[in-house]
Amino acid sequence: MRTIIFTIALFFESLIIFSQDFEYLKKVDTIYIEFKGNKNAKKYSIQTRIQPISFDERAYDFVIHGKWALYFHHTEYKNWEKKEANIVSEVRKVNKIFVKKHRKEIIGIEFFKNFKSQDIVCDILTQLKVLYIIDFTEKKKGEVMAYEVSSINICPVSE
């Protein structure tokens, strides 16, 4: 009997924790996404210009449950307005202290598995937020790279 009550309590606690994280992420202006390079997360170089200057532009793909995917691009300029103002997309090194400090804003592929694609894309990954990929595959001297990215995901709108 104790085991059943404990299991039920644990189940409801996990639902509350996930819903609080979801509501919190809807309100914050900056979200960090973990990239660990497992079989469901891929990165590759992309070329967005006819005459490439550098090959630092990249794409990140996350496949969730084998059913849907999330796509992000790190390009030199996020959009035309930033290109005209000469504001480049940010690339920075972050350390363990930064990761601990911002752990509530950092989400991984496991978080995506708990919600529908429409909820994630429409409510969390909106164009009004600043998105970063923290690339844990690029670790040097205890620091990892964080890339400002654009979400290439489309929020379906029904009429």
C-alpha cells in the first residue's frame, strides 16, 4: 500500500514540476537549449551566402520520439535588420557556474518529450525570445560554447 501511495505522489509531483517549468519558460526572454550530440541531436555546417566568408554557420536538429523535430540555425546575422545594423549573432564561452545559475532556463531533449510539438513551438520557441544552443560537444578547459540561434520551426495556425 505504501508503494502505491508513493508512486501516485511521485507521479503528481512530476506533473507539477513539468507544468511549472513550462509556465516559467513561457515568461522568460532567453532560453538555452542543451546539445549533447546524441543519436537524436545532430549538428552540421551550413552555407547561407553565395561567397562564404567563414564556415562558422551551423544548423542543429533535434528529433523527438522519432515523430517530430526541432530545427535551429546559427548564422552570422539573425535577420536583415540586424545585418543592416551590423549586429552579429553572439557566440560565447560559458562555464559550469553559468550553467548552474541558469539551470531553470536550460532545456534538453528530455524536456521536449513531455509536451506536444505545437505547445513547444508556439509557446516557448517564439520569435520574441532569444535562443541559445549550449553545445556540450565543444568543451575546452571546463567551458562550453553557446551559440545564439534562430528557430526555424513553424507554429501551425488553424482558422
